[in-house]
Amino acid sequence: MNKEELIEKLGYYLNPENGIGAALYFVLKDGEESTIKFANVEEDAKQELKERFLSYISDKFINNEDLHYQNISDADDRKNAVYKYDFEEIPGNLNILNEILANEEQPIFNFNHDNFSTLQGYLITIGNEANKIALYKKHHPVNLLTRDRFLLIPRNERLVKIENDAIAIDRSFDFMMIDDSLIVLKLGILERFFGFEDVVRTKAQNTIEQIAVNELLEDIEQLNGIVQNMTNARKLMRIKNSPVLNVPVANVINFIRNHPELTGKIGFNADETKINLTTHSSKKLFLKLLNDDYLFSELTELQYETHAKDKLKNEIQNENIA
């Protein structure tokens, strides 16, 4: 599913003629597992909740001309980006998105035996009998107003005390399941709360092993230490298919010698047949080199540094993102 196809599919849910409805569910922690409970929301509030999420979808996807959409395996540091999760298995806790789409008949949340102290997140289904999407929003403690706090709200000309716990839900969300595709809007949430950091580091380690096979480095251990940093780990994951790894070592070394940003900053072994990364900055430059970030303009004969390479990426996405 490329960006244009995604936007077209989402446009269906913004069409009032399609009889779109919405439902809210709470995701509660039950021991080591998560359980889903249906939230019995009054009709007016449910309609407003639906409109808020649809408004966010419209602003984030439909009317956002500068939105970047790419595979999560190619995730970089750019802003205003969403990602298609393109690894085989999605994190276990996010299987609830498929679960709710397969079965919306869930037990009702009941304050007699349920409470917000175990609240982990919110599921929202939007659609009709023929088509539905599922949204997931991580719950944060700041969104819970508990009854043990002295909470006042205005009513007519007076302030009255809130007698029950209350939750605050804004219109944003973190993940979306649409047509069996998991769309990630908040990469940081995925990494911190759903174990994706481990996935990234594993993929980064695979890249290091691939670099070792190509015998570019004098000592492959020089790269192992940088995997713990998530920014570096993501860069290593992204360069798994780097064309630079197919270039003869002698050509890469010659490129470094002659590039104004690299010469003198990335070193070599004694006989200058391999790269030797002895400093932190040389390791960072090496990652940029593998990502093929150093480009040359035939028009101006100037050297440039860029990690986006958007035109090429867009062409690849249109062909390969499914």
C-alpha cells in the first residue's frame, strides 16, 4: 500500500454517505496479558469522539501534502512522517488491533469490578459493517484524573467537585490497522513501550555482520558499541541493503581520501587496505557513508550531504510498498 492508496482508503471513512460509526474500548493490564473492555459511551459523546479522530486523520493524512510515508525498516530522523510496519511479525501487544477488528463483541467495562488503575491504552474502531479501521492510543498517567485529587469543574455559577475518576482523550493516536497494514504514527511509542527497540538492535546487529563479511573494517568490534544508541541502531538497520557494501573496498577508501568532509576524519589501517574507526565522529561519518549520503552535483560540481533522497525513495515506494 503506497501513500496514494492509503489516502484513498482513508477518504472512505471521511465520507458521511458511508454510514461511518465508532466505538471505544479500554485496554487493561490483566497480569502479564492485556484484556479489552467495551466502553459504554453516551451517543453524543461517542459521535464527537468519532469526529475528533476523523478530523485528525484528515489533517494528518488527507490534507498533509508534506507527509512522509515509508517502510519502518527505512525510518530516519525526518519530521512529519508515518511508517508502514514492514517486518513479518508485529509486536505482540499490538495484535489487539487485529483482535478488535476480528471481534468487536467484548465484555463491557463496569466500574463495579473494573477501574482505571490498570488502563494501558485505548482502542477505537471506525467504519461500518463492510469496512473498518482500528486505532490504538497509549494511555499516559497524565490523562487520568483520579477521585483522590480535589477536582473542581464549573456548573452554572458554581464550582462542583468531581466524584469519580475521569480520563482525558485528545484526538491523536499512535497506531492504525487498515487492510492488514499496521501504520505507525509515533515511532517513539513503538520503541519504548512495545519492544521495538529490541527489534531495531537485532536488525542493526545483522547489518554489522553483513559489514564484517564485506571486510571493510580493520576491526568490526569498533561498531558493536554504537548499537546501544537508538539513533545509530536505526541508521544501521536502514543501511542493511546499502549499495556501498557492493562497492570494492579500494574504491570506498579512494572516495574517502578525496571527499572534503571525510578525508582526515576516517582513518585506515597501516597498509591502507581497510577502514579503521578510532573515534566517535569517524563512526558517525562511516554510517553516513554506508547510507550513501554523500552526493555530487554534475551541474555545479559541488559535494552535498543528504539522507532523504526523496525522489528515488518515492519511486521505490510506489512499486514496492504493498
